[in-house]
Amino acid sequence: MPSKKSKPKPATKSQAKAAKPAKATGSGQDANLVCAECSSNFTTKIALNNFENEVGKKFPCPKCGAIYELISLLEGRITVTVLAKGETRTYGKTYDVSTKDYARPL
């Protein structure tokens, strides 16, 4: 009757997997967006393959300073909240980031 217990090795394997997505969040796909506030075109990087790490990421419109926060991704469409500069309330917009041109809010 062996009383020896072996420790599971998947714990070290999951640690390696946890490190890999953190490295990938810096890289991503260029998302070309049209600002919902000032209608200017701008580009931001979004890691669509690791979107769960991108949720909550904030980025500003370079022209008017509106703050965008990523909420969700569904079939090539991102949903964001927009906080206009000088305002206190946000509103939601959806963009189809799979378009080749600058994506307008839907």
C-alpha cells in the first residue's frame, strides 16, 4: 500500500498559460474607429484573440479627448462606453471592427 501522494503538475502548466496571454495583450489588431463625439478618425490596438484581458481597457480620442472603455466583443463587433470630455454621464456605442475602412458607430 503506497502512501506516497504525487502533486499534480497542471498547476505549473496553468502558470505558464497565465503568463502567455499577459504577453499578448500588448500586441493586437488595429481598430480604426470614428469618434462618436467629434467624428474624427483614430486608430487603437485591441487584442481580439485575448479580449477577456482587454475588457475595461480605456483609450481616448486624440482630437476631442472623449474616453472609450471596452465592454464586450461579439462576432467582430465591440461595444464601448463613451465619456465625453467635461461630461459626467457615459453612453454606449457598438462598432464593427471587421470593416476595412474606419468603423462608424452603429
